[in-house]
Amino acid sequence: MNCVLFGKGQRGTSCLRAVHAAGYPIALVVGHPGETGAESMAATAAALNLPYLAPEDPNHPECVATLRAAAADVLLLTGYGKILKPAVIELPRRMCINLHGGKVPAYRGSSPMNWSLINGEHSFTLSVLRVDAGIDSGEVLNERTFPIGRDTTIRDLHEIANKSFPEQLLETLAELEKGSIRPRPQPAGGGYYPLRFPDDGFILWDQLTAEQVHNRIRALTRPYPCAFTFWKRRRVDLLASELLESGFFGEPGRIYLKSKRGLVVCARDRCLRIREAVLVDSGRPLAEEAARYDRLATVQGSVLEALTAQRS
């Protein structure tokens, strides 16, 4: 069964190695322009002696002609970030297959694993979908569901996905080759989640509950741009947090306790512990510079600051 594999990042390279090791012919590997490094799609394709293409636009007629010449039975999308149009989707003899990091139809769209954590879900699903003209709306070919703990981070979810997706892809290809695959239409309804932007991680402490702050921190921590706030007009990246077992209350944004375990800060409803926070301009931990009872960014604080500036 002749394959063309589109991919990006560790998801793409791990799937590329797995498909190659399983003995499936790979006529072409397609990656993103500018992706470099020893673990990139380009480097992995070269190490496996496979032809590689990194088009700016995979739907350009010249690229479509190259893909058609590859005579693929299946197109495999493994973390590939560009949208394919019907002229490409309809090229393979069998089908176009996509790996999606969310339960469908509830988590169609972009960044489903980040959104699952932001929403406080207790589990997440990795889906293998048949690509159609819609957005993550095709038939389900394979899926696995995993638990999410209270302190699970986006790094943990990616680690699970990078291990599971190659296995799920090989299961799907084996069933397709044997003719035993049973595509399942998605239920009606569902939801769509859009692309996230770095500014979406801004934390105003009087606008979010402690759990909402915690969920954003663990969903957006490195290698993502991080949830962030401000202290004395200096940006602070929030890397790790934990919810407190006992109730601790106060005014939103105020730092109430400092210890080796971090800073206890109050959100809209109660306090949580910020275990790791870094001042972006200096790279120093916030705990080394901020004092007890200092305040982080709030709407109330911004209004007070503006009124004080007007009086002066």
C-alpha cells in the first residue's frame, strides 16, 4: 500500500519512522518549509533515504502534479499544519487519513489538547479520521481515550500522543489493507475550537477562578508561549501551579504567601500556588523579586492606576 506522509514535529517524525519500519512503501514525505534540526521531517526523511518536499502551498498545481505522480493509495496527515483542498484530498486511491488530538465531534478544530486542559476535562481522545471536505468532520477510523489528572500538563498529553498515534496509525493501515476497517460516521452536532494566539494566555486575576488559572497554566506551559500576567508592568510567564487542598481566600491578584514551594496568589474565588513564574525581561524567578502582598494584574488594579495617573 503506497503512502505519502505529510507531517510536522515529533508527531510527524515518530509516525514516519513507524510507517517505514512496518514496511509500508513511502513514495514521498511532505513537510513544512523552514523546519530544520536533527529531528525534523527533512532530516528524518533523509536518514530513511526517502524523497522530501516542503511546499509553501501544498494545493499549488505544481505540488498537486507531484503528489499525483506519487500514485499514493493513502495520504497520511501526521501533525501537518496546512489545509488541504479537495484536489489533494481526492488524489489517493483509498483515502486520506488525519491524526486529530481531540474527541470528535466535540473537539473539532485547532489545538484540541490545549482546549481540553483549559476546559478542565478529565479525559482526552486521540482520533484517526478519514479526511473529507469539512473540518475534522470525516468518519472515525480509530480512537483511544486517556485520563487527564488534575495536574496533567500539555507536555504530558503530547508525550501520550507521540507514543499512541504511531500505533493507532499502524492499526488503521493494517485494517485498511486487510479490508476489515469499519469507518464510523460522527454523531450529529459537536463543537469547533479555533486557533489559539499567544495573547490569549493573559491572566487577569479578578476575572478567573483559581481552577481556571491553573488550567490555563498547565495547558499553555512550555513549549507553548505560556499563560502570563504582569507585576509592576513587567511580564511574568506562569510555568507551573497547583490547587490548594484547603481554602485560602483574599483579594484577587494579591500575593499572600512566599515559600520554597512558590507563591500563594488569590484568584477571583480563592488562592492557588504558583510553583514557577519567570520575569520575561530578566529571566529571573518572580519569587526572587516580588514581595508578600504585592499585586499581580487585575482589572481593578488597572482602573485604580489609570485614575491615580489622571489625578496627578
